[in-house]
Amino acid sequence: MNRRDLVKSAFLAAVSASAAAPQINLEELSLGDIQKGFQSGQFTAQSLTEAYLARISAIDRHGPAINAVIELNPDALKISAELDRERQTRGPRGPLHGVPVLVKDNIDTRNMSTTAGSLALLGAPAPKDAFIVARLRAAGAVLLGKTNLSEWANFRGDHSTSGWSGRGGQTKNPYALNRNPSGSSSGSGAAAAASLCAVAVGTETDGSIVSPSSINGLVGIKPTVGLLSRGGIIPISASQDTAGPMARTVREAVLLLNVLAATDSSDSATAGAPKTRPDYMQSLDPNGLRGARLGIVRKSFGFNAAVDKLMEQSIAAMKSAGAEIIDPVEIPPDGEIGETEHEVLLYEFKAGLNTYLKARGRTETLSTLIAFNEKNRTRELQHFGQELFLKAEKKGPLTDAVYRKARAECIRLTRTEGIDAACSKNRLQALIAPTSCLAWLTDYVNGDSGNGGCSTPAAVAGYPHITVPAGLVHGLPAGISFFGPAWSEPALIKVAYGFEQATKARRKPTFAPNV
């Protein structure tokens, strides 16, 4: 039986089995609710997995047809049954035991394809799991499957359309189906928002966790680079890449972060993390805003009057909850950072991708991928080109003076004279800004039309960034961001959770055809 037949059979088994299984209301089902269900016997890991697979079939493939899931795990039902037996004989491994999780299709999984959405990498799965996938399996999570993404994590063409890949097609926004889910973790964002999984894993280079989280009404945590291993993840940038949780609440995102965060001897970046990893659950203080000093980054406002109004309401809520607001706080504008960041990404992408492909035992290189896209342009290049691939291929090694100068400039602008300077000068626990613009209409003629966001400073610095739902504008989610210095996750989680508990602003998607 080939892989496509295995995926199809998993769907059919899920739909058939779910008819006889207890009916489970998966909509907005929390990790806490799941554990209570396990404990009470309301459902098992296997019946829960069946229910999620049936929901994916109904909502993702049919119904609203979100198209967030690119491949199902053919072993999901078998794994969930084994975890049920283990729970009965030895007890649960932890809070993710038996919990269905989806991961982005640029993260290696040994029994499913890992393609970054490209037809070029279809075929043999990676020989082993990414480090963070191994962590999920060890924690007892059930890998439901892989999520669609902006092809090559949105680093292929200048006028790309987020949420589209040659392999997976277009993912839709569950709040308004004609609007974009943002990228590049489009499928993870849409799937978690639509309750196609309990929690999801995305990756970010610049905005690819926090923007789709904001636009899909989720909490997204983009950790400090090195808090999570990058091993086994298709790269763009060694200095900026990281995976991170995407979930409907801060608590769920933090539970997932606790599992993912660990030192990996094969990833040198993780050696810089705190030697004693904190339990991030200890930062979940409902009064986390009391006494916190928070700086407002006004340069990130002004792209939408209704979003600005919502942000002012959010700031007022934080003041009422006891936060001290420093307004404004200045950091270098994105315009000064963008060109040097772009230069760094082009160099690091070529070096990192060729190294990854070789380590995975693939014969492709960036050069042969360019040729593949040209040969298959009716499928791969039907909506936008590969200008970034072509520019990256012309770059030299990371020893080039041009690269070293650009990276040093990025560090100066975003760390030394940026986030570190602002937080130190003003004694801040976090910087605050609107996370992203509102979801735009998906447009294959002009590409993405997003017009706002604050992801770049923390992304280029390699620093942590958390987005939390702030409410709806015209029926579309808007998120508020909390970001700060390296390894400041405990402080950011504390204020992010305090904000979430003070506002309870998230609203579930309605799958409206438009707004």
C-alpha cells in the first residue's frame, strides 16, 4: 500500500470508527478538558483521535474546506490505542499524553513526508524525527499529521501568496473563508483555530508564528532562538529560525512550550539557553499585569484606525489590571532593519538549506530546486515566481564580508540599540504593539497585501515574542504582542497571561464566507 492509500485509509477508518465512538464536542476543547475526559472515562486517546480525524475530514476537506492539513499520520490510530493501554497500566506520561497535535510540514517526521509544501521533496520521509517531534512523541502526544504552509516558509518569491503551496494548495482563514490565514505557519494557525487539533506547532523566521496566530485568533509563542532545537527543521535562517506553539489559550501554548524546550547536543544554539530550564507554567499568574512596566512601541501603530482603537482599549485594560504604561518607547524603525535582514536571510538560506538536504540524504541543492521549479512551473510557479531562490543562489559562503557586516548591523539595530536598550533604559518587562494587520483578501494577482505588524525587531534579534488575541475588528481577529530581551519568556508569559485573563478577548471562528 502506498502513502496516499495509507492516508486515505486513515480517513476512512476515522470516519467509520467515529460513528460508533462517543460523540465528542471538539470545538474549543481545551487541554484541561481533554485530561478531565480521559480521567472520567468520557473518551480515550483513540476515540479522541478518531473524532479529530473525522472533524478534519468534515471541516478541512469538505464543509468550509479550510485545507489546513496537508497529510495525515497513517499510524495515528495505532499510536493512540497504544497510549491508552499505557495509561491503564502505567499512568499518563504528562499533560500531553494522548493529546492530538499537528505540526508544520517543514518539520521532519519519520513516517510522514516533510516537503515545505514543495513537490520537489515528495517521496521518502526524513530518516528520523526532528528533535522537537521526538520530544512530542516522548511526551505521549498523538501526531495527527502535518499542516500546510506558505511554500518554503514564504521564502521563494517576491510576490507570494501566504498559505499556498504547490503540494498543498491554498489554506483559508476560518474567520472569513475568502481571506488569508497569513504565513508561513498558515495551516497550523487555521487548524488550531478551527479545532482540528488540540494544539499545533509552527515555525518562524520573521512573523511566521505570531502573524498567523494573530490573524487566526490564537496565542503564538515565538521563543528565543535556542530555547527549542532547530534540528530536523527545513531552514531559512540560522540566526532567526525557531519553532513554537500555536494554541487557543496561553495555558495551552505554555504546556506545549514546556515539552518542546530542551537542550539538543546537535544544535549549538540550545547551549546558550538557561542551564536550568524553568517550568513556564509557574509564570501563569492571573494577576501578572500588576506592577508590570510595559512600553508601547508607537511606530507599529497607525496602519488601521479600528485596530488602533482596539489597542487603546487593550492598553486601558492593562492599566486597570495594575500595569504601569510607558508611552511611547522608541526602537529603530523596521525600515532601517529590512535591507540588512534580507541580505542575511539570502546568505543563510542557501547555506542552511544545502546543509539540511545533504544531512537528510537528499540529492537536491538550491540550484537543482530552482531547475525543478522551472521544469514544473505550471504547478509550482503558477501564482508567483522564485526570485528569492535565484538571489540566494548567487550568494557566497557565510565567511563573506558582506554577510558578516549585515549580521553585525542587524544585531546593533535590534539588540544593542533596539530591544535591549529600550527595556534597560525604561526598566520594562515587555514591549507592546499590535501584532499584525487584519486578514487580507487572498489574491493571486497581486500577492499578499498585509500592511502592518511588529514581528521584525524580535525576529531579527532572535528574541522572544508572544501574541495574544485582543478581540475582533469587522469580524476578524487582531492580536496584541509582548516581546522583550533574550530568555525573557517567564516575564512575557506572566504579562501575556495576565492580559488574557483580564480581557478574555478571544472569539471562536464562524467560518463565514466573507466579511
